[in-house]
Amino acid sequence: MKLTSQTNYAVRMLMFCHSKGELTNVKEIASFYGLSERFLFNILQNLTACGYIETMRGRGGGIRLAKSAERMKLGDVIRDIEENFEMAECFEAAGADCPLIGTCGLNKALHEALAAFFAALNQYTIADLTGNEYNIDVLLQLQEATKLPFVASSQ
């Protein structure tokens, strides 16, 4: 199974917002990841609709996490954002012509595998994916440090 780039960057937007720790905006996130703002605005709409990000309008506005990153389970985020988890043509009963749909061993095994996938992902929160031991916090700190004026030491 492969997650879409929208889901990948939805998680990364949440990670960025958590690491930033303050209001941010799509332009800043797009610049950090080297992506188009339009692409991220589409993702932002989904994250807002699902209750993961809130937007603040007006001067000094921006976006921020709508709830604590410690309460955002990775599997739940992916389940809410990803559009399709069909692992086989017959994974969903509505679209298949197979006479074994209700009693198929393969279908049962795939459903169990998907449940295990989400259970494993739900062992992590968005907060678990960030921190000084991971590159996003280090890169954000370096980015902030490069904005500071250089002061030569007088020794």
C-alpha cells in the first residue's frame, strides 16, 4: 500500500505546525518543504474539515493545530485524510462481482492486515514524530538561527 502525497504532506504539515509551536502560514510551510502553496491549501482544507488545524483570520492570523499533537494519533490522521484503502479489487463488496465476497479468506486476511496497519500507526502521535532527535525540529531551529543577525565576538 502506498499513501498519496496529499496524505504524506498532511502529516508533515501537522508535524511542522507542532514543531513551530506558534502560528504559521501556508507560505512558510510551502517554502520549508519546497512545495506549491496551492497544493498545500488543498490539504489544509481537509485538515481543517477533519478538525486537526484551525485557521486564524485577519492581520497576524495564520494556522495552528486545533488540538494537542499528543492527542493526534498517526493512524487516525491517515485514515481521515487518505482516500482509498482498497488492497484488492474485491476489498469493498460494492464494486466486485466475486461470488465469494462474504466468505473469502483473502478478503478477511486483507481486512485484518489493514486493521493491524492502523493499530501500529496509532502507537504514534504527531508529537512522537517531532522533537530534537528528528530532523524537522533541528531544521526549523537552523532556519530560525539563520534569520538572526550575525554578531562577531570581541576577543
